[in-house]
Amino acid sequence: MTAPASKPRSLRLRLVLALVAASCLLWGSVGWWRLQRLEHELNAMLDERLVASAHMVASIAQQLQPHGRDGLPVPAGLEPTLQTVIGRDGVACEVSLVRSEVDMLPIARTAGAPEHASLAATGFGQATKGGKLWRTYVLQEGGLRVATADRLDLRAQMARETWIALAWPFALALAGVALLSWWITTHGLRPLQRLRRELQQQPTGSTDALTAGSDTQELGPVVDALNQLLTRTHALMEHERRWSADAAHELRTPLTAIKTHVQVAQLALARGGQDGTCHQALEQTQQGIAQMQHMMEQLLELARLEAEGTPERERGLTCGAVLLQTLEQAIAQSRAHAGQACAEVALHCRPQADDAAWEAACVALPAPLLAAALTNVLNNALEHHHGDAPVTVALQLAAPTAQTPFGQLAITVRDQGPGMSQQDCERALQRFWRKSGQSPGSGLGLTITDRIMHSGGGSLQLAPAQPGLQVQLRLPLVAPIEGH
């Protein structure tokens, strides 16, 4: 069973989530640091309030209690006045008179204030009343001792309320960032939507270039790459269309001939088949089948070469003595194909085959492909050769140049046939081209050879000779693979 296709991921959603996450991280870090500072400042401010309240109460108490230093009773009406002054803003207070080093007389206290808070050491401290912690401050001025206090849980509640008061705007701002990011990304991705619509509306086989998104810096290279891909695809489709049409046209002739010969053989059999016509028709049918089989093999080889996408060095190299062995194998195959009446083949090698230069020579073609290219050229030479002079094959190693830093291998094949003009030499590399309609062969041999040469970085050159035709195969030499 095939696995279900995964749901495509939304680029817009990923961008929005990334922006929201980045905002949360940055704002959250800054907000956390700022709230910590704010809480510290709040506690410092409340401590300053305790100090200020203590000084204020001490000043008022000294004005209202002129005999406090002698330990006299507190005049009536003092305590209510003190409660009214210091019992506001959530600050509790206790006022005591110092009667001795160990004896203190509380003279006023606000409702709910921790008892005996003024007995603690001067400065800041903590006291407990009713299970609640209080922050206290004790001030002593002469014989008067003042303690101010506020509850720590109320301080914590104020900090929480501050956090909540700041969290709501942060949440609303984050929601606004999400909505704004969604709108911005939607607007920013519109060139992609236009490009998608233009691709959907592009007619099949159209060569018109895509324009949507080409004016966007980030999308422009993608549009250019798509246009190049569409151009290559169109060229490939056109190439396949021409290839199919040419192949169908070339195959129609041998098929028609085979059909005709079969009909002749049938008529001869119907008449008794005693005059040899049937035998002759069957032989011609067999020749037509062989010709069509050869053409199909050539077509398949050409299709394989044109569809080959493997880098040359990954296909394999042909080096050293194997180069000469491949050439000798191609000569043997061509002579066997030509039959008993074929011409001789003279092989010339410069430098000599036993020279050390050949051991370091490597071409970026595997031996079977090189043999196929040489065989096609030799087949044509032996087929069109006339006279007693041999077909000559010359191998030569050229010196390195800027274009070929390791040198070059040149293979020249020369026959003594009727040859071709310069215009014919230029057209001869086109598939299915033949000098005349009665010429044997499929018109694919030189096309295949040319494709093999290009796959190895080389070239195939045809030139008129007096007499005959000269075909030269050139391949750049490459550095041998280590351990080859």
C-alpha cells in the first residue's frame, strides 16, 4: 500500500508563526527584564514611603507631645490625631516613648499595626501579625521611637496587578502583530500567486516566457530558471516530434518493401513457385528485415546517447594500450561487416604504439562507445571505397594547448570513394541524411558518431579529399583516475 500523501505546508503560515515567535521572544525577554526592574523599583519606592512616613510621624509627635521626654502621661486626644495622620495609604504606625534602655511606652498605634514593632532594632526589618509578614522601618529621634510598616502580601499583589496591567497590552499587541504579519505575508506572496496562475494558463507547447514575478529580486532568478526549463522542455518535445516523424518516414520504406516482397512471394506460391521468383522475393524480404533491424538498432543507440545524462568521467575512461585495442577491434568488426570483398585497412600510429606517451593517454569515453564510433566511420569508408589503395587509419597524439591541457587524440580515416562536397559534409551529420535515396544504410551512423564524440568532449569533422572523404575524430585527453 502506498503511503498517503502528506499535507502540503503553508509558507505563509510558517512565516507568520516565525514572526510571532520572534516577537514573543524579543518582547518577552525585554518585558521580563523590565518587570524585574519595575518590581525592584516598586519595593524601593515603598521602602522610601515607610522612611518618609516615619519622619513625618516623628515630627508631628514631637510637636504634639512636648513632655514626651519626661515620661508624663499622654495628653488626651493625641492618639486619635496620630491615627488620623498616619493611618492612610496602607501604612501602619506605632509611636513609643523611650523611658529607659529596656523600657518603652507605646503612646499611639494605628488599627491593624503589628504590636511592639517599635521595640525592634532601628532600620528595616520584618514583623509577623496574624500570619502576615510586614515590612517595618524603625526610627528613633531623641526619646521618641516611631515604627512604620506595610504588608508584604499587599506589595506582591501590587506587583501582580502591574504584571497583569502590562500583559493585556502585550497580548493585544501580539495579536495585532499576528494579524499584521498575515496581511503582510499575504501581500508579499502575491507574486507567487500570479506566477502560479500564469503557469496554469500557459498553453501546452507554448514558448512564451513567464513574466509574473520577474520584477521581484528574490523571485526573478526562479522565473528565469523556469523559463530556461520551459525552453529546454519545448526543445526536447520538438526534438522528439521531429525524431518520431523522421523515424516513421524512414521505417515506412523498408516496411513497404517487405510488404511488397511478401506479396510477390505469395503470388509466386499461388502459381506453383517453380520459376525462382518466390525464393528471390524471400531473400529480398530477409534483406529488408535486416535493414530495418539495423535501423532500429541505430535509432535505439541514438536515443540512448541523446538521453544520456551521466557525466563523462563517471561512464569510464579508455587509456593506454586499450585505445589501440579498441581501434583494432573496430577494424575487425567493420571488415567482418563488409564481407570478403572489402578493402584493406592500413593503420598508422604516431608516436609508435610501444611509446611511453600512449600509456598516459586517456579519453573520457568507455571502450564500447569509442569502438561504436570508430565502427560507424569505418563501415562508411569500406562501403564507399573504390580501387586497390587501402583505407588508411591514422592515430596521432597532439601536443597540449590552452583548451586541451593534457593533449588531444586525433583519429583520421581516409577512403578512396566518390567523396562528398563541402555542403554535403555539413549536412551529413543530420539524422537520416543520405547523399541519394538509393544509398544504402540508415543515415544515422555519422549522427551517432558525432553524438558520441560530443559526449566525450570531442568533435567529428568531415572534409572532401582528392579522391574520397576524410573523417577526423578528435578527443581531448584527460588525467587518468587514480588507480585506473
